[in-house]
Amino acid sequence: KRRISSKKTPPGSLGIPMIGQSLSLLQHMRANTAEKWLEKRIQKYGPISKMCLFGKPTVFIYGQAANKFVFASDSSTLANSQTESVKTILGDRCLLELSGEEHKRVRNALMSFLKPESLKHYVGKMHQEVRLHIEQNWQGKQEVTVLPLMKTLTFNIICTLLFGIERGTRRDELVDWFQEMIAGMWSIPINLPFTRYNRSLQASKRVQDMLKDLIGEKKLQLQQMGADPKQDLITCLLSMNDGEEISEKEIVDNSVLVMTAGHDTSSVLVTFLIRLLANDPSVYKAVLQEQEEIAKSKHRGEPLTWEDLTKMKYTWRVAMETMRMFPPIFGGFRQAAKDIEFDGYIIPKGWQIFWVSSMTQMDDGIFREPQKFDPARFENPSSIPPYCYIPFGGGPRICPGYEFAKIETLVTIHHLVTQFTWKLSSDNRFSRDPMPVPTKGLPIQIVQKKQILQVS
Ligand code: HEM
């Protein structure tokens, strides 16, 4: 103990109380210069430095060892730390709020549906959802705006596969409340009438009530109508051990979490893939070739299968390289559960630890010529040092939606490249809010391929 207390906190300044460097970081994120801003800190202070973010003293750490420390430490060292508003809106039994054995129990329950062996049976459903989306929103158009469309698509996929909610008024109502709910997620948690936060809390209550009603119906279907326990995530969770593995409150809170965590992230990935394919004709050509090979092996209208997805190796490498350069999640926070010694400094109990995915993903000591888009980096995954490529995080909290995101991305890109060519209508810029958002939502001019028009 004496040895630790003789150490210093990391270099840097906490700045103005409560505000610290928050505005600077947000400003740089919006201007898309946050990585440069952090690089300057690294040049000035080294790989570990202190600042104050969103009202809390924070230690920013960078490098392979730092990422390993963040992702591999258990909850007795680093607790998961969410802002007050996130905690209240998502509910206190969602995975982000659980730790240790409880976290493991609920995560295992979710994984029983989200694991590849289970998801492989839903590729056909995903295929139908994407096909319908393209028919309704792309065909016959000359220009579309990608990001809002991808948000609609990923929301619809979640409604169908995870919640088992059919298209119609219920789904439309849910999307409206959900959007209102997430709008206030990153706000100052002062619950006064007419604030964003207040509206968001009311919307969160509405979303939760709708999910409770849905759970009631699914339970009835299971008990009285012999519904297939595997028909969607909610039915699958309800069919487990009479609430011992996961309670109804946990099902509600984690459904809200899955909707939040799985919606914007995947839509950003597909949007940036579409942007990249417009900018890089040689990559587009190689992706098209891989996808056309698969399309040729199928009958007209025959849905994609798991087997087809296993052949989309190049397309997934392009997606991985897209996430290396443009990770949907910029970074995140943990909280020191006790005084911790790291890299010769002390991180006092209660301080936040801030990790940023781009810092190792764009490090030229780890990825040669990091500014160059090169999907071949992922040909041999073992050549990438552990804890350096982290778009999905790492360790026990690594994204449980990885496989789900992979399937929806591959199925969507398959449909788009085999049916359309496109070019960007506006410039190439984007900002972070906190997810990367292309200027004007990425409008593109599209041309539907004639031969596809004839066969479909
Ligand atoms: C390209 C798409 C996605 C990306 C880049 C992504 C990224 C991430 C990252 C970085 C984390 C870890 C955060 C941390 O350690 O602090 C995470 C956690 C999580 N993600 Fe994803 N995600 C994606 C898609 C999805 C999907 C589709 C779902 C659901 C179907 C999902 C559900 C979750 C959940 C529930 C957690 C919390 C896990 C826990 O705390 O144990 N994600 N995601």
C-alpha cells in the first residue's frame, strides 16, 4: 500500500472543474480531429495522462498493454462505467450495469441466441428483410440517402429477428419512441419538463411498456399455442428455466440495450462500406466478383444461406478494414474500482479510464501505412497482435452482437453490389456525434443493373 501511495497520478491537468477537456474533445470529434488531438496529448505526456471528461477525473491510456488492461481486468479492478443518463434510460438490469457472475449469467442467456450455431438458421430471414428493404427503398430511385436507410434496415432486422414484431403500426410506434429515447441518452441528467432528458425518460418508459406487453403475448404463445422457442430472441429467453437464467425485467432491459447497441453501430458500418466502395473501384470490383460467384450458384429468388456467407471472405475483410479506419465506436469508459497502479502511476479509486479504438488501429508501429486502405491485412488474423484491433472491444465484455452484425452486413452488401452501382452525390467528409456521421447522411446516385432487373 505504501508503495502505491508514494506514486503520482499521471501527468496532465484536470482543467476547469466538471468541464475539464469535455468540450475540447467533443469539438474535435465533431471536426473529425479527435485522434490528432489525442496524438498531441501522447506526444506531450506519453501514453498515459489525466484529464477531466463529463464531470469525472479521467485517465486516458493508449497502447496494446493499456487495451489489455482495460478489456482483461475483472470487475474488482475496473467496473463498467456508464453516464447517469445512459443508466437510467437503459434500465439497471442491462448487461452494461451488471458485473461478475450476474453479468456472465445474463450474457450467456443472450448468447444462446446470438451465437453463430444459432444465428446460422436465421440467414434466410435476414435475406428476406434486406430484399424487402431494397424493393421498397432503392428500386426505381436515382438518389438515396444511405445512413437513414441503413438505420431503418437495421431496426427492421432487429424487430423481426430479435423481437418477433411484424411490420405494421406496432413496429412504427416502437421506432418513433425508440428514436425519442436515444436522442436524450447523452444528455445532462436533470429531469425537468421539456428537456431532452425528460422526453427521453418518458420514451424509455413507453418502450419498456411495449416490450412488457410483447413479453406477455409471447409467454402466452409459448404456453398455450406451442410456439417455437427459437422463433426470436425474446421467445428464446422466455423459454429458459422459468426465469432462473434470466428474469422478465432483465429481458426487458436487455432488449432495450440490444436495440440501442445493435442499431446505430451496424448502420454506420454498412454506410461506411458503401462510401468506401464508391471511392475505391478496385475494391468494389473484387467484392462484386466474390458476390457474383455466389449469386451465380443460386436459383432465382433463392435466399442466401450460412454456407454462402462463409464464402464471403474478401467482403468481410473489407468490412474489417473499414472498421479499422472508421470504427463505429470511438472508445469507451471504465471506472477504477480501487486505487490501481498502472505504468508507474496511480489511478485513484472512482476515476474513469478512457480507451480509444483508433489509437492502436491507426498506429504505424502496429499497422504498416495505417492511412492506406488494405483489406489484405486481415488475410492472416494471427499476424495482428492481440488487443490492437478492437472495433468490437475485447475480453468478457466483447460485443456479443459481432456475428449478428457480420451476417446483416454481408447480406446487405451482397444485395447492393449485385443489383446497383453508385457514386457519391456530395463530399466525402464526416464528423463524430459520437458515431461517425457522413455529411448529409451520405446521399448517393444509384443505377440499377439491367440484367438484375430482368431476372427479378
Ligand atoms: C458493427 C457493429 C457493432 C460494433 C462495431 C459494436 C461494438 C461494440 C463494442 C466496442 C462493445 C464493447 C464496449 C465496451 O467494452 O465498453 C460492444 C458491446 C455490446 N454490443 Fe456491440 N457492436 C456492434 C453491433 C452489435 C449488435 C448487432 C448487437 C446486438 C445484436 C450488439 C450488442 C452489444 C451488447 C449487448 C454489448 C454489451 C456487452 C457487455 O457489456 O457484455 N452490438 N459492442
